[in-house]
Amino acid sequence: MDYGNEWRLIEFGLLLRSYGYHAVKVIYNRNKHKNKINREKHLTMAGRGVENKLVEQMLKRFAIKMDWKI
């Protein structure tokens, strides 16, 4: 699934896994963000490998593959 809110991606991924889906892939799509300001700006790395660590842990613990498109 793709969605425009990066934090909701995590919630939706976990929700779908709890409903019994074996694996979930969530993709950030800034064009689907409800705020015009957020649609126009690109995501940037948070630093210290936060995104990479989160991707690794979500895949390892919950079989959720995340794509930040950064």
C-alpha cells in the first residue's frame, strides 16, 4: 500500500499484520499527503541511520517492508 503520511505507514503496516496478512509493503507517496505544504516538500534523512534501523527492525520483527523513497 502507499500513503501520504509517513507515520501512518507504520500504523497501517502493523494493523494489516495484526489482521493476519503474512507480509506487508508500505510506500511513502508524498502526492497523497493531505497537507499541500507536505506534498511539496521532500522527505529527508533524519540522521544517525534512524530510517535504516527502523526499516531493519520492522522487517525483522513484523515482516513489514518499508520504502521511504529517500
